[in-house]
Amino acid sequence: MAEPRDDEFQTYMLVVAHPDDAEFSSAGTVAKLTRDGKRVVIVQVTSGGKGSADPMADPATVAATREAEQREASRRLGVAETVFLRCPDGELAPDLALREKLVRMIRTHRPDVIITHDPFRPYALHADHRAVGLATTDAVYPTARDPLYFPDHYRDGLHPHKTAEIWYFGADQPDKIIDITETFDAKVDALKAHHSQIGNSEGIWERVRERAAELGAANGVELAEAYKVIQMRR
């Protein structure tokens, strides 16, 4: 059976640990997808309530700020659907409870492609990133696909769904390159919405462009984002 082509996919779902993870990893890709008329959903697992250097900061206030920033970043990228699961920042584990939440998201939004953290990359140091990547992988296969997992979902009108592909960002050996030359400015604009995290950080824009240029130069384009693709058997 022939493998599906990207133009056959209509719905893409990003599952990320913190506000700004989607923008740093994939905003150029997201902007390209939305400009092409694709549906993009961002599932925000935590609201980043511990993302402050101020020891006196209130985590609830930090989380509310970061949610507002994520909504604005999504708006700038043309993303109409951003979901906040509001799991505790810094306390994620790839357990059954998180998997159920993600299966619910998959069965609700029914994505063709899921984009998430690569949990298998050597020396991936952030525990939340690893947890989200692994829990998402376990949710895609076989859990969301098979009807006997979480049968209570049926009461909510949710039915099994098979995602065609997982795209891992931050992969050690990516095999899918997205040319973001024309959407790099949109990536930077979306990142600027995360003011509480980025502010006027000196050199950050140069580093973001440098990384995109490195990926692009290795693959015959000016600027790029890269992913490791796992195709799910149909």
C-alpha cells in the first residue's frame, strides 16, 4: 500500500509541554500549514507555571500570563484551536493518567499528524519534554486506536482514531525537512508573544536563525525546521 502524502493530511496536532515549545520547535512549519489551509491544534500540557526566575513569583499568575502569551502566539500563527490541559509544570510523568488525557485529545480532534517532543533523543534533559513525548507516543499507538482502551470515552461521543504519522521535533537524526524560508518572520513574530520568557534576550533571534540556517544549508534550502517521522501502519 502506498504511503500517504503530506497533501492528503488535513489536521495537525502539536502536543507540547510548555508555552513557547511549539514556537521554538515548529512555528515556521505551523505558519506554513495554516497558510496552506490546514487545521492546526495546539495541545498545551502544562501552562508553564514554574517558568520564572523570580523566587517570589506566584505560579498561578505565571501560568495565566503564559497562557495569554500562548493564545497570542497561536493567533499570530493562524491557529484557531489551543487547548490547555493545565497539568502541573515540572511534575509530568508518562503515566496512565496523562495518557488518558492525550487519548481524549486525539479522539476529539482526530489528527492525521501529531507533532511532539522526541522522547528518544540521547541526552534529552528536560523531564517534562521526555514525559510528554513518551506519553503522546503511547497515546497514539495503540491506545487511541483500539476501542477497549478508555471505553468511558464513548459516553462523551469519542471514538477510536488512528493517527497516520508522528513527527518528533528536536530529533537527533531527523528525516523530514520543512522549508521555512518564507515563514521564518512569522516564527519570530510568534516567539515575541512569549515576552515573559524571552523579553529582550540579547542574541536569541540570531541563535534561532542560525539553527534554522544550519538545518537549511544541510538540506538545500535557506531556513528549515526538521523532524523524525514515524509512520503508523494502516
